[in-house]
Amino acid sequence: MKSLAILGVGNILEKDDGIAIYATTYLEKNYTFEPSIEIVNGGVEGINLLNMFMEYPHIIILDAIEIDDKAGSIYHIPSHKLTGYGLNSGGAHEIGVLQCFDILELMGRDTPKSSVLGIVPKEIDVSICLSDVLYKEFDTYIETLIKILEKNDIKVSKKGKINSLESIIENFKNPQR
């Protein structure tokens, strides 16, 4: 059984809000993990992810987060401290993710060890791309996640050919390619 999951939440149709979806896709295409981990593109599923929160003892949530700081700033926040940060812009996916914790508590179930690796967006707009700021900070965002995984005894290795962020975004724009 996989003990750790990475969950990317966000909306690729809203520019910087899609960074976590790009990041999870980038990780799947470019890295291997030992022991194996689960990588999930949660999109805007929100509360529909409840089963995932019951299945994995450790979840790292990737998202764009609205914090009063400069765009591109990266935060690693334990989930129990999230209520004061206003995950992203309060969209349905963030509210649903937070409700998963509440529902688990109401059910009398343990909540998984979890945290959010968030990045402050520059632009939330209708567009499948990233702002220049988040594009520049993407590698740092991935490197930060890799360091977190390594601290949790996950060995991360690059695969042979690296798929670029540009090609990943292009595949979301033109999925038939």
C-alpha cells in the first residue's frame, strides 16, 4: 500500500490557479519515487476527494494560495493551520478539501497527516497558461516538493527524457496532440 499521496487541486482554465495540476502532471511524467507514491490530479473535485483522505495516511496538497505576499512566494503549511490562510480564492475545490477533514472528524476517523504546498498566484484569469512570475518559480516549487518528499524518506529520481512545463501546458491546451 502506498503511504503518501500528492494531491494537486486547482483549475487549469484560470491561469495561475492551475499550477498544481501542471505540477502533478510534471511529477508523473518526469520522476520516479521509491517507495511508490500516489499522484492525483484532483482538479476542482473538492469534497469528491473524501475517499482519498480516508485511504492515505499522509497527503501533500498542492495549490495556489491567496496570501498577502508577493506572487511566486511558496509556503508549506500544515493542514491544521489552514483555516487562517484562505486557501486560494475560496473556490469550490479548496472548500471541499477543507470539508473532507471536517467530515472525517464527524465520522470519528483519523485525519491523515497533511500539509499544503502553496504558491501565491499573480493572475487568476480565464486562460490555460501561467503568469510570467509563476512560470519562473515553477522549478523552485517542484524542488521544494522534492525536498519535502526526501525528508519523508521518499527517494526521488529523474526519468531519462524530461517533459518540459511548456509541453505539459500545451498538452492541456490541445489534448489530442
